[in-house]
Amino acid sequence: MSVRSRRACQMFFPLLFLCSSFCVSVSSLPLSPSSSGIALNSTLGHTLLISSSVVTTTTVMNHFDTQVTQSFCSVATSATILNALAANAASQGRAVAVPVDPVYSPYRYYTQRNILEDIPCVATVKTHNGAELDAQFIALHGATLDEWSQYLKCHADVVQKHHARSGGVGEFRAALERAYGAQPSGELVAVNFDRKGVEEFGGGHMSPLAAYHKDAESGDEHVLLLDVSRYKYPPVWLPVEELYDAMATLDSTSGLNRGFVVVSARAEGSDVAVGITTEASTTKATELKAQYACLEKKEAARWDGMLACLDGGGTAIMSSSQTSRSAAMSPTSAGVLGGFFGFVVGGALAYTYASLVGRRRVSRAFAALQYAGDVDVDIP
Amino acid sequence: MSVRSRRACQMFFPLLFLCSSFCVSVSSLPLSPSSSGIALNSTLGHTLLISSSVVTTTTVMNHFDTQVTQSFCSVATSATILNALAANAASQGRAVAVPVDPVYSPYRYYTQRNILEDIPCVATVKTHNGAELDAQFIALHGATLDEWSQYLKCHADVVQKHHARSGGVGEFRAALERAYGAQPSGELVAVNFDRKGVEEFGGGHMSPLAAYHKDAESGDEHVLLLDVSRYKYPPVWLPVEELYDAMATLDSTSGLNRGFVVVSARAEGSDVAVGITTEASTTKATELKAQYACLEKKEAARWDGMLACLDGGGTAIMSSSQTSRSAAMSPTSAGVLGGFFGFVVGGALAYTYASLVGRRRVSRAFAALQYAGDVDVDIP
């Protein structure tokens, strides 16, 4: 567990459970940011936003996503920045390739599922243990900065991957000024840091950044971190150097320090659609019909059954119902059918055996009769 | 389908498929807001935000959620405003009752699942067709303003439910000023409108509002609508009267006009936790162990299998595996076992029958013998 707890975005539950008195003490309020952090939903946090936000800031906030599992921080961060990059590009008339999630078909949108699933490039990511990178891998292991950077490259240009180190904060500052300064470059910055380094509860974590504020008088610098664990911490303004120091921490899985990535949209040919697909309308209409039929079935009363109906127009539940009438049947049907065949086969064999035995016994009896009184009769 | 297409948040696909030339024409960019709407991620949209946003605005944006299915707009809107209300209350030191979603346990957060699931109050909602309101109901039918307002009341105070009507825009304006004016009341406003009324593509829809802007010179009023179909439309500033008119449209399912709700946090006793649960640590540790064991199984390679592992510490997959070894067996095992029993039973019956038949035939033969030659023998 010691390795796991150091992994990016891994749950820090073991410690949590050892300190139940602490848990109780914080139970009446959500977790608060560090003493040096400023919650966005506070008067000061809002003031910083007003004085420093750019259009890019609202674009990232528009697509701010919650991680779907407690180890999916890198994927939720990716979904947030990839959708923001696509929206940015689209508002400038440029098209980027956004995949379709069956749930939102025919509209195109990055989700924490379609970023990883059925993307051949993602399966080629070199992982720390040699296993294939997919949703299950991330659910079990989270991701290192290198793994994250590699699968991000399947969808966008990773302009910079920086492992934080002593004295390297200038590069971080430069990236922030390019992305969130007065003349935004169109790039976005996302970080991999140790929560403990910013006085938060937990271990390795990833989240996108949305704004950069430098106080004209004091020179104090803050960066707006949109924490994708929205159930745990609010968006927070963190001192730039404090966050950088929290990145300059060892991820024992990779043997390298954490850090940040700078990502920009990968412009594609004009034939690539954003926002809505151009698939054949007839296919969609059929899918929709199947979806409604599926949603009316009793399996859809369960949460996962309902979601399955929306996954490819209900193919999952519909095909499993069809299957139960043909190939893979229910245990009850299989038992009854097996019993019937067993009954017939067993019965036929036993009847034949019993008849043969009976016939032999009659033969022996008549043989005895013939021996005793030489009576010649046909065996009936 | 005519009724369905008028329902709140229902998909408008049938029309979409009849107009494939239109679909192709918009395919290179995401859908744009109406001619009178101003996208938030534009220079003007950002300027309006800077000049009118309040802390409440950022709080709503912090919890802005995407509907998990194409008919879940009312639920995504509810999740957004309920989490924002809870965060607002918490920042003022007040506690509200936020449920736990097993995926985020031990943290408390409203999700589109736990708003509906296992909440006895939700099952008592009076629906238009008398069916029980749950996730399946919403997936099939969406929700009317009345149904939505009723299930919202299970989690918060619905201060106002307003069916829009000619001349009623003043009440809407008053609600906006209370919620998003200079002295925010802590209330939030969410709307149920017809997309066609704001020149959008679709039918009935729900979404939360996050800000209100009144131009000091021209008197022009705009309201910021955070569209929960984030895959379809960006957040947009809409003219207040245009949006109100789009609410003053008939929902044929309820026979009433659409409208808006004003919601505020329901303060609970101090024993109600927000942010993190105080459940026994031992239970959590056991759950976590089960979760890891579950995530390592081959079933977790599927997206739904992975999510099932996180649902109550993997109870779903773990128990289904255990079940397959005891009660509900596989079709193959059932077939083999059924066949064996059938073989034994069928065999025993057939043997008995064949023996009895054989014995009767021997009896008849000996009876014939006795008649023919009066030979007295024991039947063998």
C-alpha cells in the first residue's frame, strides 16, 4: 500500500481510517484549502478571478469535470482541457478531432470513457509495469506524469512535459504567462503534484489550471487550480511557488518527480467534425428506437442497466436478451432442457438394457424348461 | 413521438434525422447560440461575466455538471445547484444534508445517481402517468416542471415554482435580482424552457442560471444559462425576456406551461455532515480492500464492470462471482447437472417399465404354455 499511496491521484484512505478522530472533527464542513490557498468561492477568490480571468479561464471552467472514480484525476483533467481546447479552436473556426461517446451521439464530446476506450494509440502507451493502459489500469494504478503525457498525445499536442526540480519555477511561470496572460497562446497547463505539498489531505493528484494572477504591488503570484475531486476540494488559488514545490516531489512509481504538461489543440483537416457527427441518419434513427425499447425493459430499472441502454443504442441489453433466447440461455432453461435430453437418453438406454436382461432371463428360463421337459416354444 | 418530442429535455433526434443536409452544414463546428445569445467563451461574454459575476456565480460554475444521459437535464441541473447550495452554506458555516455516492465515499457529493436513488421521498413524487419516479422514468420520459420541483424538494427548499405566462416576466426578474444581484440571497434559479424559443435546436430543456447582467446605459438585461448539455451548447448569455418567452410555452405532458424554480439550501441539525462522512473506519477499510480485489478481476476490464467495482466497494461484481459458484450457476453447469438428473430419473423409470412389460410378456407366454400343455413352472 505504501507504493499505491504515493501514486498520482490514489486514494489516501488508509491514513484516513487511522485518524477517525480527525475525520470526525472535519465532518461538519467540506475540506478547506491550505492556509495559503484562497477558495474561488470566497470574496477574495472571486476578486482575484475578476481581476485576472481571460476568455480561456471561462472556457476551462465551462468544461470542468469531476473525476468518475477516485483514481481518475488524470482522465478528468484531460477531459476538461481537451474539451476546452476544442471549444477554443472551434470559436476561432478551426476544427479538431473530437471522438463520439455513444451516450451523447450524434454530438462529439470528450468523456473520461472515450479518451481511453477504443483509441489504438492509447494501447501503445509505455507503462511503468508493462501492462496495457486502459480504464482498468487507471482505476488500479492511477497514472504517472509520463503515462498521462503519452495518452494525452493521442488527442492533442503536448507542447511541454516538465518534471519539476529545484530552481525550475521560472519555466512554470513562463508557461502560465503564455497560457493565461493578457495574450493567451491557446495552450493550457495542467499539473501533477503531491497534495501534502499544498497542505491538503491526500497524495499524488492531477488537475487543470484556469487562471494566473500577479499582484501589481506586492508581486504575489497565484494560480487557479480547478480540483477535479469536486466532492473533496473547491477550486483554489494557490501561491505559484508553493504549487511548484508540491510538483517537485518524487513519484516512487516512475522514479521521477511530478510536474506539469502544456497542451495545445491539434488542428486536423477540414473534414474532421467537431460538435456533431455526420453519420448516416438512418443508423441513428434505428439506434434511437432500440434505445427506447431497451429503456422500457426491466433491466433498465438498475442504474447500470439504464446506462447500458444508452451505450450504442441499447445494444448491450438488447443483445443479451436476444442471446438468452438462443446461444447463452438462462440456467433454468438450460437445466430443464438438459434434464429432458437426459431423461430421453437415460430412458432409452435403460429400456434397452432392461429389455435385453429380461429377454436373457426368459431365454434362460425356457432353456431350463427345454432341458427339464424338452418343450419347444418360441420365446415371446 | 409527438408527445415525447415536447417533453422536457427530450432528444429531438427525429427532426435531426429528417434534415441531414442541415446536420452536415453545422458539422464542422459545435452548435452556436441564437443570434441574440452571447457565448460565455467569447470576448463579449467574458466582459459581461467580469462586470456582473458574484461569488454565487463562481459557486455554480464550480459544480457545473454534464447530463449523464440525453434526457437527464433536470437531474444534472439539480446536481449543479444542490452542490452549489451546499458549498455556499458550508462557506457560511451552515451544514446541509448531502448524500454519499458510493463512488466518492467517504466524501459527500450530489450526483445524478444519488439524487434519485434510495431516496424514499423521491418515490412518492406524483408523476403525470402514475409511474414511480426513478432514473428509468427520467431516462424514458424526462421530467415536467412539477415532477422536477417535487423531487428537488426531497433535497432542498423550493422557494418558488413559477409557470411562465404572458406578463409574468417581472417575477422572473425579481428572482434573478434576489439570487444574482449585488446582495445575493443564497437562492439559485433554474429554468425549464423550449429550446426553439431561444433559436436553439431541440425541445424542452432544463438548466441552471449563474449570473444576471443589466446594462446601466441601455437597460438591456441578460442572464447566464449554464447549459447542462455541455456536448451540445456552450454557456450562453440570453436576453431575459427571450428566455422568459421560451418558458411561457406549453408542455403537452403536464398541460401546463414551462417555467422556473427558485431553490435554497435546507439547513439541517448540526449532526448532519457535509463533505465527508463519519462512518466507521473499519467498514471503509474492508470496502477499499474489496474494491481493489474487484478492480483486479477480468470483469473490471469492461467500463461498466470497472464502475461496478466502485459501487459499494465492488459488492456487485464480487457477489455475482460468488453467486456463480453457488445459487445461480452457469448455463453449462446447469445443463450438465440437469442432464445427469434426467438420465438417472429417465433411466430408472424406463428400466422399471421395461422390466414390468417384460415380466408381463413372460407371464403371458407361460400362461399360454400352461394352457397348451399344463406345464407348471415358476416365472423366472
